[in-house]
Amino acid sequence: LTAGDAAPPFELPDADGHIVQLADLDGKWVVLYFYPRDFTPGCTLEAQRFQRDLPEYEARNTQILGVSADDVDSHAEFCDAESLVFPLLSDPDGEVSRAYGSWMKPMSMRHTYLIDPEGTLRERFLGVRPAIHSQEVLARLDELQA
């Protein structure tokens, strides 16, 4: 996938078992971030940073979605433990992760995709550093929205 491609559609369950579809987010920017595992140091730090910056994303009409192969119950525990209020989506067989080129069995790789309100992929981040990643995404979002 490269910038300008249509973002692959998906529908995955969140931590509450509700199905989230890309099509339901028309009109919003989407930060779709893939990560290896709940409760691991890098993944926890990355999620904490997105949660910390959530008001800035909301001010930019942007939905954050995290995706990993962890099951719904693991995501629910992780959200509770880290006070995460944005959806984490369960992709246990890696189908969506594969569609985005972010699958290395048995887990998702740490990649992030910025999708515009029309469903077009606008940016991808492959060499993600969890401590600063959210700020990098916000900066690029500002450039794309300018």
C-alpha cells in the first residue's frame, strides 16, 4: 500500500465486542495503528501516548484505532489497565493486518496508516518509535489538513 491507494475495508470487533468498520468512519480522518501485543512495553507506551494526545486528535476530526492479533478479552483488560478510551480492534487471524502489509505471523507489525475522510491512504509510518510516534502522526496530520 502506498499513499493515494484506497484503504482496504475492514470490520473487526472492539474490546466490547462491537463491530467497527472503516465504512462507518466516512467523513473522519483515521489513524489505524497496528501493534504486536497488549501489555508489552513498546505497545503500552504507544497506546499511552495516543491516549494522552486524544483531545488533539478529536480536535482534528480524527479517530484512533489500534489493531493487534490479541483477542477481545485481552483488549478489554488492556483498555481497563491503561484507561484507553479509543477502540482496540481484534484481528486474531491477521486478515486485516495482512491487507495493510502489517502481518508477521503470529502478530501485527508496528505500522501506522493515516486515512483521509474519503477512505484514501494518505501516509504510512513503518519505522515507528513508540515514545514519539503520536506526535509524529499529529504533525503529519496537520500538514495533510493544511
